Amino acid sequence: MGRKHRPGFADLHVTRASFRNDEARCPTCHRHIGESDNPKLIATFGSAEPSLATLTCERCRTMLSIRFVES
């Protein structure tokens, strides 16, 4: 019987524009990720738009922490 593959963890720093256009990539499997993958936005104090999001890559099951940076 084979071993179960354990998901990994990764951090990404992307701009909002590249994330909206699905130009960001998973660092593990290099699959395109973006808003179409339904990320969970994390609210931060004192800002209108969230600057953090979490997402699980559907291909390799890596749990991604995404930080939106200014271009």
C-alpha cells in the first residue's frame, strides 16, 4: 500500500492585477492560480481591501498564503 501524499505550504507575493488575470503560479506545481480558484480573503485592520488570502492548489494540494503587494 502506498503512502498518502501530504500537502505542503507556500507563501506568494503577487500584485492584484496579476492575481485577477490568473497570471500567478503555484510555486510547487507551477499551475496558474487566481480569482477563479475562489481564495479566502482575510480582512485586515484599517484597510478597505484585504491584503492577505489563502488558497489550496487543486492540482498538488499545497496550501498557499498569498500577500498582495503594490506594483
